Amino acid sequence: MSVLSFNYPIAVKCAKFFKQVNPKGIVITGGLHASVALDEMISVQEFDYICVGPGEKIITTLVTEPHSFARVIEGKGAKSMAEWPYIDRTLWPKPAFKIYGLLNTWPLERYSIEEAPSVTILTSRVCPWQCAFCNESSYIPNMKRRPVEMVIEELNMLDVRFGPFRSVIIHDSNFFQNPVWLREWIEKYPKLANSKWPYWAAARTDTIRKWPELFAALVKETNWRTISLGLESGSDPVLRILNKECTEEDNNFAIDLINRTGQEMLSKGQKPPTVFANIMLAIPGETKSDARKTIAMVNRIQQVKPSISYFAPYPGSILGYQLIAEGKSLLTRNAYHRYPEGETVRGIDYSFYDELKRDIHGHQESNPWIKLAKATYETFFSRALSEIQ
């Protein structure tokens, strides 16, 4: 299992459940939480092996000869994503669709920001920026990006073997970087892909402002349908607290450009891009005025899917470590969530934010994805175990 901080409690429960069903089975874990909170990983006796850092160079040996390793392993990464083989997706576990009466799309993805079924893929790994709430580049070495043609070849192969699928989710931390690679994507994706599938991918507003023509060309020529935009805040003081290295002006520039591009596409009868607007509220040091500016910023986006989180002081992040050291973190090993409900930091007026978030256009007070995640977490394991027995 790849364990991130926000899914650590679920990973623990999965491991315990797995051991119930298969007592002689082996649980091998890795992921960023192993690097930032190794003590928490070691404390889980069901985690038989824990890989710290990237593991491309050892994973096959680790899986085939686990007993030759110590419990905690220092991983070894590849220098380039070109070294990664295609994933055999038929090796993925089959979700228990029948328990919930859902259509089986395995090994493709059923739930998607875009049209389902969809395919998830990486073209790059590691965001090079060092935001105070994330900072993954401090723990994962940089790696050369995957060649454009290699990405397209895998998509075509998956389409022939398991398709047709209807969209692609590019899970890069930041897709919109490396202009040379992006220009090659513009040139080759529309020509070489079996279909110009709509896709979801992430961007920062400062790089959109730096390369606006390149960004607009990607949206219009490659069917970049959903833009996951790391806005975080509409206030310069808060963006500085977060060490975002973006400004209010960057955010507003990107929003204006996306709105104009969307209007242009609508006038031609084309579907405009949607902004998956990542914003953060309840940030230590944020004033009520700062928070209202964030809401006003999001409400200027014409086609928007708000993605709201309350700041969570995760280990590994600069601001997280500070709040943990000051005794202000309310996160526990059983509650590592970042959902916009509940309390994560002492001294924050969450009643204000609970009321404020209702002013966001398109915000759903009862988010169906959160409801689904909670329902799955709370009921799946007991129901699945009963089904297996």
C-alpha cells in the first residue's frame, strides 16, 4: 500500500482487515507518510515491511523475496520515468462492486472528475515548489519526466485492451511545467492518441501567468477539460503564510484567462474548461477579511467545481511541524482528514468557516464524494468480511 497522511487511518484499517482474512499474508507499505512519520508506520504491527522513499529499483525484489529485507527499508528510485514499465492493471485488486450493486469497470476507474470510465496516469512526479502545507520535494528526489510518446502509447494500449474509456486523469502534482514537454504534448497528443480524450490535470497560477499562450493552446487544442487549479487563497498575506510563491495577481490573471478562453470556446460551440478550484480555509493567521476575499475569488470563476479543505497540519510540512510543536494540532492517528468539517487546529473559529463556505457558488453542503468516502470507510470492512466468510 502507498500510504499518504490523509489516508493513513484507512491504510491501518485495511491492513488489519487483510490480516483477519489472510493471517499468513504480507503487508508491504510505502508512500510519503513513511518518510514524514516513520514512527507512526512502525507502530502498526500489521505493516510487515515499510519502504522509506521511492522504491522503483527494489519493488520487484521486495515483493518476490520480502524475507531478505529488514522491516524498514531505504528505497531506491529511478532517475527517469522512462524506466518505468507499463503497469499491468489486471494485477490491481478488484473492488467489491457487487456489494454496492455497482457496474464493474475494473481495471478502469469508475469514479472520476471527468467522464467515466477513465484511466489514471502519471506524466511527471514531484512538485518542485516548497509550500508550507505540502513540501513533497523535500522527501522525494526529482525525476525526469516521462516521454510524451510513451504516455500516449500506454493510453492507446489501455483503450484497445480495456476500452473504450472516456477520459484521462493525469495525477501529476503539477502537469503544467516544462514548456518543451508541453509543446510536444500539444503536437503529438491530438495526432497520435486513439481519441483526443478529455483530461483532468493540475496547474499553478504563477506558471499560467508566465506562459499564457502555451496554457491557452493546451486547453483549446488538447481537450484539457478540467483544470485543477491550486489557488489556495485570495489573499496575499495568507499566500505568504503558505509559502505558495503565487500572488493574488497571479490567481486573478489565471481566472481571467480561463474565463476568456471558456467564452471563446462557447462561442464556437465547444465545451469550455471547468476549474477544479482547490482552496483552503481555516488557515492559522488568516483573518475573516482574508477568507472572504478567497470566497469572492472563487465566485469569479465562470465554470467551477469548488474543492474546499480546512487546513490540516500534516507532519512533513513546515507549517504542520510548527503547529504540532506548539501543541495546536488536533489531528490524531485516527483522524487525519482535511475535509471542510470538523476541527484540525486549536484557536480557529470553525463556526465562522462553516457558515462562510455556504457562500461559495456551486458548493454542496453535503458533498456526495465525502459522503461516499465516509460511508465506505464506516461500512465496507464489516460488510466485505461477512461477504468473504
